[in-house]
Amino acid sequence: MIKKAANRKAGLFIATTSVFLALLWWFDALVTSYQAQREKQELPLVLEPVLAPNEAVIDKRVSRTTPRQHDQSVISSSLQGTDIDGALSVGADGQLIVNLGVRDFFDYFLNTADEVGAEAAIAEVTRYIETYLPAEARLQALSLFENYLRYKRTEFELQQAPLTQERVSDADALVVLRENFNQMRSERSKLFTQDEQAALFGLEDIYAEHTLSSLEVLANEQISDDEKRSKLDELQRALPPELSGSLLETETGRQQQQSIEQLIASDQDDAQLHEQLLREGYVQEKADEIVSHRQQQRHFSTIYESYAQERAALSHESPDYEQKINALRARYFSTPEQQTRAKLLDLKKK
């Protein structure tokens, strides 16, 4: 039987594809709202670059922290029965403690945006901030969250055209990956201080560098297989223990995600897909969830095709063209999340 954590990770890939699409739609309004709450003076932050995700929760210097348990009904079914990842913690001096747990906390709720809509996911993060943090730490957390959303927006824009598995061994493709990685780090430096980057992204950057360097070694035709193995072993030994120990688990999760994506895109009917998921070790609940998501995807695509045909018939010269489009979108799509997906698809087709 697959572990609960592995099941949740395998299911969360469903949301991540469109999470950042949804965030783009609500982003500008969010920033405007935050700017109204922030004070003009710059507030200090307590930086702890190397703390593990939940280490701050048990740190003796912590005077206050957000709870691990949900304080009300969960906003998404995917969070049912789970503890909150990470935490927002405050030091004895009343300042926000910044470590990887802060990012885990943000992502825990943002990963539900595809299910509940970006606005609801963002609102849940801000509700916890406003409920559990004192004044200065609250403003620091809101400011950090604002910049984190800006970062996620930039990250999405840089990854608009992801490389396929077939291209990832190509030398030119690796050059593109390296350039994108360096550009992402450069853009990130515009949003976060050096210490904030180390606290929030340090381990991720180490892992990304390890992955890129490994791919570059494998693609190097100038060295022998024995030399490649030696260099790969050297890269593996250079990883910190917290990454080296989880590398196998990460690779297993990645393979599970790819397998699910391939199954969802296959020609199998839903019953066949469900049976295969069970044969591959997924529990009944997770198999049901994956099949349900596939059905929702197909249903949305069918509705969007009808909507797009009617939208194409509208005259761009009409003075109330945008109002008609909004009304048409509201008629076809019943939830804010669906309307957001439709709007972004519209933008891509322009």
C-alpha cells in the first residue's frame, strides 16, 4: 500500500499545472490590497536560512506560531485529514522567523487554487497571518507573501514552454535549462534579500544545481561512461544529508506523476483507467480522485469549445464587447476557477 504522503504528492500534481495560471488572474488585485495594509517603514526580519520546514515550530526562541491543525473546515477536499505543512513563527522579539517552513506554509494552501480558486487559497493564507501573528510580524508576513506571489508569477512565465522528456538529453535543451535557472535566480534577487533567498530557496537551488549538473554530465559526449559515473557519484556526495536521503523518494514521486499524466492522456476509458490505477498500487480513494479529475478536464474542454464558438461570433467592434464576453463566460462557467481558466485560454488564443 502506498504511503499517505506519497498518495498526496501524487495527487497534488493535478493542481500544480493550473495553480499559477489562476494566480495570475487575481494577482494585481491582491497586490493592491496588500499595499493598503503595509506600513511605509521597512520592518526587520529574523532569517534562519538552514532550518528544516517545521524546525521553527519547536525552536525555544519561538514565542508564537500558526497551528499545525486546521482551525476550521478545510477549504479543499485534498487537504482533508492532513496537517498544515510548515508554519509562520514569531521570535521572542516579535519579528517573523523566515525559514523553509514559511514557504511550505504558503504552498500548502496555494496548491489548492485549482480546486477552490486562487482568491480563496490566497485568502486562507492571509486569514492565518491576520489571526495568529502580532502586528509587526503580520506586516512582515504579508509583505513576504506578496513578493512570493510575484516570484510564482515570474516562475510561471519563465516556464511557459517546458521541455519534453525527449529533449532533456539534448545539449541545446540543457543550455536553455541552465539559462532559465540562472534567470530565475536573477529575477528572484529583485524580490528577496540574499538571506531571504537562502532561507526560502537554498535547498531547492542546491537540488536544481545538482540535477542540471547531472544532466550535463550525462549529455557530455567527450567523456567515457566510467568518467560519467565518477562525476555523478561526486555530485551525489556533495549533496547535504537532507537532500541526499530524499533523492530516491523524489525520483519515485516524479515517476509516479509522469505515469499518472500518461494514463490520464491515454485512450483508455474511465473504467480501464481506474482498474489500472488499482493494479499499480493506488488506493481506491486516490484512483477515484484521478478518474474524477480526468472527467472534469474533459467536461471543461467540451464546454470551452462551445463557449469559444459563440465567443468568436461576437463582434470586436461592439462598444460593449468586453461586457458581452464576461457575461458569456459567466453563463458557460459556474465557478471563479473555471472562468479564470477560460479567460487565460482566451488570452493564449489571441
